[in-house]
Amino acid sequence: MEERIEVRNPATAQVVGQVAIAGPSEIRDAVQRARQAQKPWNRLRFRERARIVRRFHDLILTRRNQILDTIQAETGKARRDALAELITVAGTARYYLSHGEQTLQPKRRRPALPAITSAELIYKAHGLVGLITPWNYPFLLSIADALPALLAGNAVLIKPSELTPLSAILARDLLIESGLDPHLAIVLSGPGETGSQLIQHVDYVGFTGGTSTGRKVAVAAGERLIPYSLELGGKNPMVVLKGARLDEAAMGLLAGAFANSGQTCIAVERVYVEEPIYEDFSRNVVDRVSKLKLGWSTSWDVDIGSMISREHANKVLGHIQQAVDHGARVLSGGRARTDLGAAFVEPTVLSHVDGSMSVAHEETFGPVVSLYRVRDSEEAIAKANDSRFGLNASVWAGKETYAREIARQLETGSVAVNSTLLIYNSFDVPMGGVKLSGIGRRHGEHGILRYTQAQSIVRSGALGGGYDSVLMRIKIERKARALVAPLRAWIRFPWFK
Ligand code: NDP
């Protein structure tokens, strides 16, 4: 009998869908169909492929309510957080529609010998791209990385989290509705095992998820020697220094720490505040946090929705409890809200956190942020960098040049100045992590070139005379020179001078 996954809304515990698990034979079949469909797709011109992505872009805007309903139904998140997914997918589509062709165009490069040789760089699709995606942004992460892969001429197989397969399936249906051959984008639902099987068949794997799973993916890809990218977790710092506009910084922190119930890879989890402004800033933050509205609703009036599951909420509450047991203070929130549903956690602000607590150095991935006092910018930078992760950071420091100077000293793949999550919608610059936060980049040129292999075509004979024959002549002349060297004392032969 076919095995199925039951998908539940974590806010209401209602079953909202069922999907079949893709076993080994379904995966093999999908691989075969996708490989066949990829060949003619790859032969199309960029513009022909782009036509479908453009239709998809327009379609997701007109079908926005269906998309937001689906995202909310399987995640329990607030509607505004679902909207953020849609906006980012539309922005990614627009970016690659206007820049993808230019990036993928063959490029003339500096040749070995100007005039008689030439060098050209071309980008060839890998063929079959596997995308393994998490539950926190199920629409965005399953499709935004698929669009550049498709535009570059690949077919994609998507393995969404077993908790949230419905958004990926809907995204794929909308691509088909936009005119894509159904065999070019296939969703393979199932548990982690489905993901590890998928890696055995594809030519490139794009993984987004936790660091420990990312390691397993890297090992499996390494065994097959296929290229991969890993977009992993973070423990993202924010630095607030004298001169920062505190109202704006406090509002920035609310968005950065509590959007999507804190279940965002680039969410702020640690805040280093310079001593003289610490009290004002912390009061400002706590005052705002206490006004946030928590709950489940398909209207726009909720600020913070459910977490993905009771298990994950318990992990987050465990971080809070362990910190409190070791002396941390709860400035705001800190409790489960079982009156609202099984997986609601109050937006929480902690102080007096130290290195003995998990919340100080492990990714919490929930609506929890810790405030730390620091003497000066030097201490803030040192503490911000004291982490195994290096995904995103945020700097608030008044003068722009000063803020940028601080930003450059932070060991993260991206830094937002006077903002927190801005990198996600900055499509023209690469996004990704250093240290345990990942390998590879999405967005910008990197985000589409990673789905290609660079091939160099070097040509000799541009002006009739070949490079190899020039080389040969040089060798012959050298040999001749060596032969005649003993005679040079008494023979004068101008050619060998
Ligand atoms: P996981 O690492 O648990 O899972 C990610 C995906 O990998 C899921 O589809 C999962 O399947 C699958 N998977 C599990 N085991 C394997 C395996 N052995 N081989 C191949 N695939 C496997 O992450 P979460 O879903 O819990 O997502 C949260 C994490 O994602 C956080 O750490 C977060 O920081 C990170 N993340 C990073 C982002 C970035 O851009 N850097 C963006 C968003 C999230 P299943 O769920 O069905 O078990």
C-alpha cells in the first residue's frame, strides 16, 4: 500500500492535506523523466525559458490568496510572514528575468597570446538539480532556488520537509500552469531518507536546513563528487552602538528576531548594546514586544503565529528554561501559550545570559533574543564574532562610515546596516554563510552560476598562424641555438642572436 504523510496545521492541529511518500522506484522514475525533459529544455534560448518564469511571476501575484492560505495552513504562521515568502519569490523571479541572460552569456576572456589565440568562457547546465528544503519558508525555499536552476537549463527535483510539502507542490503546479513541462520540476515528498536517496541521482544538490543535516549532505555529495551548496543555520548578532537611533533599532530588532516566530535562518538571536544606551534600548524593546499580538488567524491582525510543531516549541522553551535555571532574567515573554495552540511561544527577551547557557551559542530558531551589555565597539565585535556560526549580522551605529567599518569586521556572509533581514530581498548581492552557516551562495550572479559548469573554449589560429606552431618554432629555435652554441665563437649567424 502507498505510504502517505498527513500534513497538519500546527496552530489548530487540523489535518490540511495528505501526500504520497516517494520511494526508491518513484525517485528513479522521476529522475529518468526529468533527464529526458532536460535535454530539449536546455537547447531552448534563455528567452524562451524566461517566458514561462515570467508567466509564473504574474500567476503567483494573481493567485496570492491561495498561496498565502496554503503556506499558513501547513505552518501556522502569521499571514504577513506568508506574504514575505511570496514577495521574495516574485523578487527573485524578476531579478533573474532581467539579469540571468546577461550572466549566462558566453564571455570573451584574455587569451594566451593576443591576436593569434582567443579564449571564451561558456556556462553549461549541470542537468539535474536536487533541492532539499526545510519547513520554515516552505514556498520560498522550495521555489526561489528552483527558478534560477530552471532558467540556466536544468531540470529540478524538489524534496520539501515532510512537515510542509503542500507549498512546494502548489508552487510546482503553478509552474506547470505557466507552461513548464511537468517532467522538468518534480516534487518528491517524504522524510529525510527521501532526501538522502535523491542525492544519489542528481548532478548538483542545493541544500537548505540545519548544520548537522548539512554535514551529512556534504558527505554524500562528496562520495559522488558532485557539486553542492549548503545554506545552514545561524546565531546572528546585532550590534547597537552610541549614536544609533534607538527607536529604529528597537523596531528593527522586533522584525529581525520575531518575524516568522523567530524561525528564520538570518534572525537576530544575540544583541550587543553599548553600555550608555543599554537601559534605554532595553526598555524601548521590552515596551514594544509587550504589544505584539500572538495567535492564529488568516487575517492580517496577528504579528506572531505558531511555531512549526510542539516538539520544536519545546526545544525553544528548553533553551529559555535552561538559561533561567543558570541565572538569566526574562525581560519579556518566556512562556508557552497553550491556550492559543500546541506550539505558541511568547516573544521573549532575555538578559544576564552567559556562555554556560545553550541560548548563548546554539541556534534557538524561535522567538527568543538575548541582550548583552558591552563596554565599546571593540568588545561588541569580539563577542559578535565569538560564534561557530557566521550567517548574517546587523549593525546600528549612527554614522554610516562608522557602521560600515564595524560591518567589515564581522565574520558573517552578510551584514545589514540599519536593518536586520534586508539581505533576503537584496537580490543582486550573494547571500550565504561562513563557518558552520554554510558553503556557497544564493542570489546575484552566484545564485544562477552555481547551477552551471564553466567550460573554457580556447582557440588557436585567429590570424592564420597557430599557437602550437609558434610554440614549436620557439622549441626548434632553442634546440638549434643549443646545437650551434659551441660554434658561435667563430660562426656569426644573425638569426640566432
Ligand atoms: P533539517 O536539516 O532538519 O531538514 C532540512 C531538509 O533536509 C528537510 O527536507 C529534511 O527532511 C531533509 N533531510 C533530513 N535528513 C536528511 C538526510 N540525511 N539527507 C538529505 N536530506 C535530509 O532542517 P529543518 O527542516 O529543521 O529546518 C531548520 C533549519 O534550516 C535551521 O537550522 C535553519 O537555520 C536552517 N535554514 C537555513 C537557511 C539559510 O538560507 N541559511 C534558510 C532557512 C532555514 P524532513 O524535514 O522531512 O526530515
